Amino acid sequence: MTRFLPVLLFLLTALFVWPLWPTVAAPASPNDRVLGQVLVKFKPDTSQNTIDSELKRHGAKVTDQVAAIGVLVLAVPQNAENRIITALLRNPNVEFAEADYLAFATAVPDTYFNNQWGMENVGQKINGVAGKVDADINAPTAWVTTLGGVKVAILDTGINESHSDLTGKIVAHQDFTGSSSSYNDVYGHGTHVAGIVAANTNNGKGVAGVCPQCLLLNGKVLNDSGSGAYSWIANGITWATNDGAKVINMSLGGSTSSRTLQNAVNYAWNNGVVITAAAGNSNNPSKTYPAAYTNAIAVAATDNQDKRAYFSSYGAKWVDVAAPGVFVFSTWKGATSSVNPQPECDITGCYKYASGTSMSTPIVSGVVGLIWSTGYGTSASSVRSRLESTANKIPGTGTYWSAGRVNAAAAVTPP
């Protein structure tokens, strides 16, 4: 979740901790959902006349849909949402009805590569703290085997596609929020996440991406304040799946489970897509969604000492892996930030440190992209199995997360 103030999954929030600001899960309340909006799925054999009649009875109007999974987005009178959901659930033709919850934004010759301790930790100091050697994903060694090459969808606050370290990386974009800024990134979170996954690498400037030859799909599902409706996120998931993504990164999360969101995750998984999602920044074992779903990889954050980040959500029963997520350096949208530290800018663009499971998640997405480009990339399940089976079992494994801290080099090394 985002310390940038995380808006929760039901405002799916970008899971950042702008300079180490742990986020707190939002309570279930009218603030965790889109007012005047309900999601419903009718059973497949229900006639259109029956659907129209039921909606008319409740004064509901279809304003959108998540077509791939058969979910309708309804506009309903405000303050009547719960009553209408209850009534719909009594109808034998309805498979499910629910609120539309919100989620919130949870040596290579690149100029700033030494700042990227999560790629290669040689003990360099970050924010005044000396790192533990090899408390990293060992990316340079992995690049000897593969540089990746698959499509990775960034479902987030948009991306600054004009950033020079992301030039040529974005192959498709779509805004699901109705923002006046379209698919561009005003908030900053999405640009930071995108650079972690696939910034131009070995180009003598900027930062390096974990998956240097991966391409990006820019799906804007969080608005310019860092929050988004579950229906937006579900539409982003199905769009990315249908557009050929092999990895979907969701550095966002909410505190409430949703059939719509879960069905979208299952749709992607069943179509051969690996989904990574931020575990959250609540510093407790409370589940975050979509990370907690079986068909998503839930990602916790570690620091440069290979310890659980103080803000990271945890729980080996639902969190799968960990990855570096404290003071992660990556591309930024512009010269200013609403939180410190401020960006560092040069002629190539602006870059910034940020912390959160929002940062550890794209590191895992990058590693997944690398695995897809090896002999282990035969299916989503084989890729996930390889990622988890080769993770380093650092302290906390079995307690905070089930598999360990990911290791890119081990994951792509041939047998």
C-alpha cells in the first residue's frame, strides 16, 4: 500500500509507503466503496427481459460492465446500496451482488544503478544504513541468462510515457478511471512501478529495470489521487489479459474481498497470466486483496538487511514471497513530489526513492518476466512454482511469508 497516503483496495490503493510511511487498512465503511454504485452478476441463462425488469424495480441503471466475467456496474440511488444488494441476493437469477469497493495506491552502466541495492547489494549505504551483502535479487547474474521479453501490465495510476528511461517500453495504454489526464501519471506511483519492472537498461543513464527487455502495458485503474474502484481494476485485469500480458502487476490493495475482483484474477490465471499483488503496508497479518487470492502472488517487503520491512503486512498462510521494498530508486513523473525525499533530476529525467510493498511487487513482476523467457516458462503454474521454489529462505520464511525472498539468478539458471 502506499504511504503516499494509501487508499485501499476498495479504493484500490497504490501500495507505496512514500518514504517509509506504513499504511493502515481502511475500515469497512461508506468510505471504502463507490457511493451510488453496485456490482451484480446474473446467472448465464437469465433473459435480458428478466434482467431489465429486476433493475427497473430497484431504480438501477447499467453504466459499465466487466464484460469478460459477466459483471454489470449499476448506478443506484445513494444510501440505498445495501438495501438493493440485499434484494438482488434474494433473486434466484443473481449469482452475486456486492458494493464496488475501492483500492489505493500500497555493475551496470546506468547512472544510478548503485542506488538500486535490491538488484545488487554490495553493502552500499542507503539512507545512512549500510546494506547486508547479497540481500538482493542478484539481477546482474540473472541477466547473463536472460533479459526477458514478455509483456507486463502495470495496473496503477498511469505512466509518464515520455520519461526517457521508459522510451519505447509502453506498447499499449488504456484509462479505466475517466480521468481528465487520461492514461498519464499525475500521482507518480505508476511511473515508479514501471521503472522498477522494465526501465531501459545498460544505456548509460538513469536506472535499470529488473526485466530489461520486457514491454509494458499501461492500464490506469487508480485515479489521480491514488485510489480506484474494484470495477476499474477488474476491467484492467481482463483488458491486460486479452492484450497478451504474461504478467500483471498490481501495487495496490483493499481490505475487502470481492467476487468481481476475484473472478477477474481467476480469468487472468486461467488464461495463462501470472498476477503479482502487494501484500500491504499495515504491519499486521490482515489480508489485502487481490493479493490474498489463491491465484495471485502476494508480495511482502524486505529492507537492505534482508529483514521484513517494518511496515510490511505479513502472514505465511497468505503471503507468498518477499522482495526489496525499502528506499527503492526508480523513475518518477516529474521534478516534485508531495512527500520527501524529493526526486533527483538530470537531463534524462527524474528519479526518486520510495518504499512500500508497492515497490517490492514490481521487483517480483520483473523476475516473473525473466522466468517466462526461459525453459521454465511453459505455463503460469510452472513460472510461479519456479519463482517460489528458488526463493532464498531468509529469516521470517514460514512466519511472515511462505516461500522466501525472491532470487532472480536462481530462478532463471538452467538445471
